[in-house]
Amino acid sequence: IGVNLGVDAIQEFSVETSNYGSEYGRASGAVVNAITKSGTNEFHGTLYGFIRNAGLDAKNYFDSPTQPIPGFHRNQVGIAAGGPIVKDKTFIFGDYEGIFQDMSATFTNQVPSAAARNGTLCSIPIPSGPQMCSTTQVTVSPAVQPYLAFWPAGTGALSANGDTQTFTNAGALHLSEHYATVRVDHHISTNDSLAGSWFYDHAPQTQPDPLGNVLFELLSSRQMYSAEETHIFSPSFVNTARVGFSRVVGIVNQSVQALNPI
């Protein structure tokens, strides 16, 4: 849903807009670096929660003026904490944030009118007058009739020629997102230190198609593991070695149920 999660896990960040260093390779836009927080010798943490619902929402242009405000409910919870594993030596920091949202969305489409389903179609438009076109009657093939059930009956105004009708549908969109990071730091000596991080972001979402026939699933899932070793050779010479692994899964509009109203 476009919300930036895990803000409590960021110690500092930078945005590179041009003249990138060789470590970033080539890029067509900005390069954003974010450094996660580390644990300290004292335990610190935060716990929070936010809630929002339709009680203070207004209807949008397409919502029916005679029906209640479409439902909306969102819970956002999070916890961040860090501290020592071995004092002055090993530290840990973790952050979790979750969003759980249910939202009603209004879809408006044109569907075949009752006349068109029976084979009564507009043949010659009439520029003016109470009848917008002259009609012709055609035979609807029995092989086609079952597929007309894919188009629900119209709920609104007919088009000018009467062949289509407005259909308005309110469908429920369900979304949850789980975001977590864990970082462990270990000081080997005054000149050597190790750091390891794990990042996880999993966001499944389901939503109906505009006609209310099929339930679609969308999924974005990311994991990343990284390890870093820093050695100080001298006050003017420091080497940092990093290794990482990332895995990304993206699914768009995968049907959860079969399209089979027959």
C-alpha cells in the first residue's frame, strides 16, 4: 500500500543523486543507503500501534449516495528493541512492523443490457427523439448464452443505444504486510568487528476483479541476508568486506478461485 515500514530500525540514511562511487555501479536514479540500528550496552525498545477505520472517511464520487460508507479498517503495530548479548562485546537489535487492512473498493463498468442478452441490438443510431436508435433482433447462439453469465446484470443507467448498462460493484480488498529486521554486532578486538543482518518483507493481498467474478492474489515477498567484516589497519586505512544474499518473489493477479459461474 506504499507505506514505508521499519523506520524505527534506521540509524541513518543517505541519498546519492549523481557521481556515484564505483561500489554502486551504474544507476539511472538515486541510490538510497540505509544503515540499521545496532544494540547497545543498555536495553532500549519501543512499542506502538495505530488504528484507522471508516468512521471519519467520506464517500468517493462513485459510491452510492443511499448506501453506507464503504468499509475500511487498518491496524498498524510495531516493536523495536536492542541490547547486549555480551556486554561490551556482542549486541543485537530487532524490529517488526505489521499492517493489516480491509478495504471496500467501488468498481464501475459497462455490461451487456438485458435487451442485448436477448438479442435486441441497436442497428441504426437516430440523432434525436425519444428512441435513440432503431433495433434489430438477432438470435443468441445457445453456445454463447452460458458465457453471458460472466457479465452480471447492470445496476445503473442504460447507455444511449441501450446495448450496455452501468454495473457498480463494491469488492473487499484484504492486505497484510509483515516487515522485520534483525542485526547482530560482535567486536572481536579494537581493530576487528563483525556484523550480520536479516531483512524480511512479506505482503500478500487479495482483491476481486471489477465484475466480482474472480478473487485475485498479489504477493510481494523479499528476504535478504548480509554479513560484514571491518578491519582497521591504521587511522587512515580501513577495509570493509561484505557478502549478501537476497531473494524476491512477486506474484500479480494470480487467481485464487476458478472463473466458473455456469
